Amino acid sequence: MPIYFTSHVLTGPELRYAPIERIALVLILAARKLRPYFQTHPIKVITDQPLRQILSKFDVAGRMLKWSVELGEFDIEYEPRKTIKGQVLADFLSELTPPQVLENPNPGWTLHIDGSANSERGGVGLVLKDPSGHIYEHALRLGFRATNNEAEYEALLFGLKVANELGAEDIEIFTDSQLVASQVNGMFETREAVMIKYLAEARLMAARFRRCTITKAPRSENAQADALARLASCRVTDTPIGAMVRTIGPSMTMMTVDQEDGGWTDEILRFKQAGVLPEDKAAARRIRRMESWYCIVDGCLYRRGFSRPLLRCLNPTEAQTTLAEIHEGICGDHVGARTLAHMVLRQGYYWPTLRKDAQAYVQNCEPCQKHARFQHKLMVPLTTADYAWPFAQWGMDLLGPFLPASGQRRFLIVGVDYFTKWLKAEPLASITERQVEGFVWKNIITRFDLPRAIITDNDTQFNNAKFKTFCQSYRIQLMFSSVAHPQANGLVEVTNRAILEGLKKRVSNAMTSWVEELPSVLWALRTTPKTPTGESSYSLAFGTEAVLPPEVIFPTLRVQTQHQEESDQQLRRSLDLLEEKRVDAHLRALAYRRAVARIYNQRVRPRLIRTGDLVLRKTEVSDLTQPRCKLAPNWEGPYRVLDVIRDGTYTLATMEGRVLPRTWYITNLRKFYA
């Protein structure tokens, strides 16, 4: 007899399961992994646990009830275990199976760094480990005087450079320096000029990796890197024989503040002061062509401008400081990119990439992004849906509350067929899941057969486990529109508006009589021809136009010449031709929707958001139950885009990885630039 051995390592919440739940988990895992045998043969489960009694109860916990339903499709019989010999094989496999170690499917690189400095010299130690387990050790002696913090940053910069050269993409850094870890993570403020330069270079190098994190580790876990740093910082005569210790200058990736490179300004200054040109011929020609625009005043480079006589030329570091002060300093107002560039010129400063740098700075400014105005432009082309069969797809929504009418009825539940535009509405005193199910059963299923799909918004009366189970039991596809985007269920929203307008014009001052006027409003909407189809809902549903009250008061020819037998015969002919009428209405509706989409899409200004992008979400839709403060930001986040459901509809997750419920539309999102 063939024996199949299946195993599963308990992880996460499974470790906290009760013993009977673990027994049930064994059976459910066996049914899933050996499904072909469970489907084709009767299964006999031999156990000494009351498994059958637990799975047959309906008041058990959620997971047990779900497992019971899943096992209900199989022919399973439970038998008590008579002797220990019948279970000895399962006990042997359960007790003596060696534990399995879950391996990380995509391990990254790890880097342990440490810096050490004394009164004479400093040293850094690196321990880099790749995903395959190979370890690279470096002990580097600093050829200049440095403090402990500078030595820690030198270790970080050199470690990032080595990891980048080796092709690392995901790296996790461990250091025992609280200052370095907190400054890089943005928790500590950096004030010293040297530390500001080191921090800027460290962040610039970290941006080359797909993921780079730095963590404060205890000194005991960083002992190997600490030993290498101490080895590099000791005197040359004290260095052990055979130890490979290199000497490096002031950061192999950056210069200190005293040796700072002025960038483009230094090239022009060297030429105007000493006549030295760069070795690159193209750069030399460029400097010769533009040097007449520049002059030197008190050792500083100035450019002759059109808006002002002389503009002070700034190197890249000075340019960023100036942009920060003018944009968000003590007198800054977070102006736009074009205004920021003009303000810099008015203050008398210049550098070649002023306009682009201003745009990049404003684009990455977090307060500007979170307090940006709402966008009302059309961003996604109109998507039209084709509904070629009557009563196959319905839209549902809630309307109210109204003033209490007879029976304390204050709400209205509305259902609309997407093809014929036939609508059903029922007033209710309160709306619960049971009443929603009753409305679907009584007004849709028993009258128009089982629908293929139902579209609703995200109200709890529709988006709940009970109603979802009800729809699944009849194989009805339940679809939800995006949060705070009612246009996704636009037909029902338009119908709600028409019902409200009709009730307002009928009830006048007696607003509690809206229940009595509701049938008249529904009848008027059912007998009114619709522009997309050219037919009324009554005609598409029953094959003929309804006889309205004026035709009874002032008889028309079809009323005066009516004979019961001829009328019945003509009605049968109309029913035979009803299919053709519906086809014509369907073609007219398609042409109408295409014309509307063509006009709509002319005003669309696409805005592309891809999977993995960071986005902000409207504050007013993140929590509709809380009042919004006047000073609160318009946008909150950021969130990461997990999946693109369709154009303009996305699934989001927090930066910690928690997936947000439901889908979000692009009008409630804004791309975030870090």
C-alpha cells in the first residue's frame, strides 16, 4: 500500500492553536495536499480525539467553522482508535521528524562596521557577509586625525562603497554608534559642518541600493568589527605580524570641509586666476566661450546678469543651503518651483542648474506634498462596461435618512438593472444584513432570476461576511466600488438623484409622506425613455409601452379601438419581437457610451502610478468619522502601491507592510517623492 507523508511547520499564530485545533489542522492540510485521493475515495480518519463532534458544531470559532465547510465536500468517516498499534506509524512520524529550518528565500547582505580613534591615529573595521555566507573582512588605518564619530562615518562610507562594488542590492548595516545610526535614520539632528557633510554623503551612497537599513547593535554583537578597528588604530610597531592593514586618506568617497571641491565654480576660478584649463577639450572650449560672462570680486566668482548687474555664483552645497533657506527657512513660504527660482535670482545668486534644482527641491519637499491642493483634473480614461443581457447585473445603494414616515421608515434601499434601467426600491426602518438579503431575494431573485453580478459601495450593510456568504451560495459575483469614488457605481448614484428630485417636488411641506409618493416616482422613472437606449425601462422589460393615466382620461386610438383578443394577440407578437428590440437598444447604448467616452477622454491628463511607487492619500477619506482640523494636512502617508487592479485603481500598504482594506482610486491619491 502506498504511504504518503506530508509535513507542515507551525509558524506565527499556528503556534498558539489549541490541541484540538492542531488536530483539525492536520486533517485540513492532508485534504489540501492529497486532494485527488480525498475526491475519489471515501476517507477514514482514525483518531482518539473528538474531531467529528467539534467539526459538526455551528457555534465554534471562525477557523473551525471554515474548515468544517471545506471538509464537507469529501466523504469522510471518523472512527475511534482502538489500539495503540493502529496509530504507531503516525506517532512515529510526528515525534521523530527532524525540525525544518525555514530559509530566507531572498537573503540580503549584512555589514558590521566600527570606528576607533585615539590621540595619534584612527582605524575602521568592516565585516561584510554576502547571501551565500562568504565573509569579507577589512581593517583600514586612517591617514589623518579623526574623532570617533568621524571614524564611524568613514567605516560606513567605505563599507557602502565595497558593498556597491560587489553588486549588493539589499544591505542591512549594524553599528554600535548610537549617533551614526540615529543621524542616518533622521532621529538625531546634525549641526556640525563636518557631520553634515558625512551624513549627506552617506545618504547619497545609501540611495544606490534598492534597500539599505542601519541599526544600532549592542557592542557584544559587533565584536568582530570592533576588533578589526582596534587593530587598525594601534601603532604600526604593535601591529601583529601577518595582519593586512591598509592606510586610507580622508574618505575615499568624499573630501572634508577644508578640502571641499567647489565644482563648476573652481574650474572658472582656476582659469581666470591661473589660466589653467581642464584636460577635457569639450570642457575647455566651454570655459573659454563663457569666461567673459564672469568676473572675480574679493575672491568670489560673479556672473554678469540681465536681471541684476552681478550674480554671486554658488557651488552645489551652497546652492542647496540657499534653496532650503528661501523655500522653508525663517522667512520661507514654501513657494512653487518657478517662484523659488525667481526669488533666488532676485536675491543675487546664480548657478547653471538653478531651475532644475528648484523644481527637484519643491517636488521632494514633504510639507508641500502633504499640504498640496486637491486635484480636479481627469487622470484616467473613461472605462465603459457592456451589459448585453437584461437583469444580469444590478447596482445597489442606500438612500437616507429621511424624516420618519409611517412605521418609522427612514431609509431607502435601491436596486437598478444595468441593461433595462429597471429600478426597485423599498423603504425600511433600519438597514441590516438580513434586510439587504431579503431585498435581493424578494425583489431581484424571485422576480428576475439569479443575477450574474451585484455592484455596491463599501457600506457595512453590503461589505460583510453574511451578505458575501449569501451571494456566494447563489454564485452571485459581488463587486465593490473604490473607496470615496461613487462614480464607479454611477448608474445607481444617478438613479438616487432622480428619486430624490422626484420626492422633493411631490412631498412639498408634508415631508413625512415620502413613502406614499415613492410608487408614483418609481412609476414615472420606469416609463420615461432613457437617452442611451431610446426606450423606457417598461418597454425593454415587457415588450410594450405602458398605458398612462392621461390615455384613460382622454382616450387615444389604441385605447378606443382596444379589443381584448386582438390586444392579447398583439402583445404576444410584441413579446416575440422583444429580443430584437433589446438588441437595437443595446447597440444604441454602445454607440452612446462610446460618444461619451470620446468627449470625456479629450479632457484626460494621464498621471502614471506604478507598482512600488509611494503615494499620499487624501486625509478626508482616510477616516470619514473624525472631524478634520483646519490646519491638518490635505494628504497623509506615504503608502506603497502593492498592485494595480486596473487603470486608476490600486491596492495600498503602509510602509510597515500592512495591507489597507479595499481599493483606492487615483483621484484620492497623489504621488509622493521621497
